[in-house]
Amino acid sequence: MEGSLLLANGERFTGQWHGKNSDSFGEIIFYTGMGRIQEFITDPANKGKIVVATFPGIVNVELDKEQFESDQIQINGLIIQDDLSIPQNADLYHELLTANIPILAGADTRAIVKKVKYAGEMPAVLTLGSSNQLFPIDQKEGRADKKKVDMILKEGKNHIVIIDFGYKKSLLKLLKKIDCKVTIVPDHATKKQIDSLNPDGLIFSGGYGNPLLWEQYLNEYKHMAVSYPVLGLGLGHQILALSFGGNVEKMRTGHRSFKEPIIDSTTQKVYMSVQNHGYAVQNKQLNKNGWRISFKNVHDGTIEGLVHEHYPIATYQFHPDLYDHPLNTIVFQTFFHHLGERKGARVYA
């Protein structure tokens, strides 16, 4: 049956509907990757998004839940160019439908992406037929409700505490690989609670939502960050910048790719990075607040990495890749250098 995508600006795009017989709301974004769709749609940073896939055949992949970045599919809808009347490989297709995630197939994804690229990411609804249903009144991105403190990895040379804004499973796999003990704490944890865990270092994880939603905790985060070696990733990078008086603004269209080019400000080397974000740190007051820019985006010059001049804090808009990658060495060698200095001995990953 026919379904459609209705954008907040009133424009509509049609396609063939697959999945639950009810409307699905979310912010419209597009994904430019040619693969790794399983990782993307299970990334907590995509919670509640409606995703336009730019590469055809993206759902025709074998399902491997070991590659999932969380325990469930996070998106609210998928829009693809392909005709799915006879899917070539049904694994991911059925996984989406089982999770009540609608698919709009055979849509003009090129036209949708062009519209989003120039008008910006905006609220949208996937709807059956020609409904003109308006968007729910409250479409603000919210924080996840995380309450527990969990020791996930119980053995390791260094005890790392992750402040959980929506961490990716691949981060845990990397920390296990480099012999870390890991405790997960909720985003509203206090410095007193952190101190009681006696960590060697902190990681402010990635996640979803407007970083200003954590404004009430920024002072507490700063107290944590000046007390331990700290690594910030994705949303954690933005929140740490805000905690030290920086500015973060919403981008017209985010960076959502596994091959986003960034340049090292010191060596001028270019690397391909894993990114998935719709907000960016602004270069306002950074120098006055002790930050030095370590990486920038090759395409638009946005800030991709920060190092604090007075405290052992390094933050990155991109994420370490589970696969062997030069950026992994840069990210974790810096972090473990800071850990080693705090312990009075140099320790490397």
C-alpha cells in the first residue's frame, strides 16, 4: 500500500509502505554510508530518527546482532530507494518490521536528501495514505532514563567509569580489548558518587539529544573533569565543551558517515572517521576557556577534537572504530598517557 513522508515544511514524498499500520514521528536525517547499516540504526545517537538511506540495497545484508551498537533498533523509520516487493535478503527487513519500524520503499531518496540538505533536518512523519496529520506538540529530544550503576567489565589494569549518555557497545569491546575494568554510571551521577568508585579515568560517552538538555549538570561535570583524566566522545565532547564555557549549535545537516574526513591540526594528516551527530562545538571562547583544537572537519571546518591546556582532558566529535584504525591509537594513547601520568607511571594501550 502507498505511504508517504510528510516534512514539517509541508512537503510530501510517497513510496510503498512496509510495516506497522500507524504513523511514526521523528527528526529526518540522511545516512550516506554504503554499508554498516546495522551499526547505524542501532546507534543510540539515532534514537527516534527517521533515516533516509542514500545507497541502494542497504537493507539487503545478512543480520549479525554482534554488530549492533545497542540492544535494539533505535530509529523510528527507514526510507529507501529500492522496490521491496521481493527483498533479496529478508533478515534486516524482517528485523525492522518485527520491531514495528516502518519502511518507506521506492521513494525518491535523491529528492528528499536534496530537500533536507538545503532546508535542514526537521521534524517529519511517516504516514499511511495521504493523511495530513500534524506533528505531536512535544517533539523535543529527551534524555534517556538511566538510573543504575553497573560494573560491566570486572577485570582490567585500569578502572574506567563511563558517564552514560547513550554509549555504543563497540566502545565496551574496545575497552575490553585494551584490558580495562569498566563501570557504567547514569548521566546524573554526582562527583561524590564517582569518587566512591575510585576510577583511574572517566569517559563521557556519545548519545542522542540536544547537549543543552544537560545544562543543570554542567557544573558537576566540570568538577569531575578537573579531577580525573577524561575522554569525551560524540555528545560527551559537546557536553564537556559546554561545561567549560563553550558553545554548541545545531547543524543544518549533521555528519552521519563511517568515512568523514578530518585533519589533525598538528600534523596536517587527514583521517577518515566514524561520525553521527547533528550538533557541533563552536569556536567561541574556546581559547579563553583553555581549549586547543586538535582536529577539524575537512569539508566544513567544524571542530572535531579538543585538548585542554591545563587538565588531562581530550574530546573528539568522532568515535573510535572497532576495526584497527590509526585514530584509535591517537585517541587511546593520549588517554592512557594521561592515566599513566596520574598514576605516576606511563601506561599505554
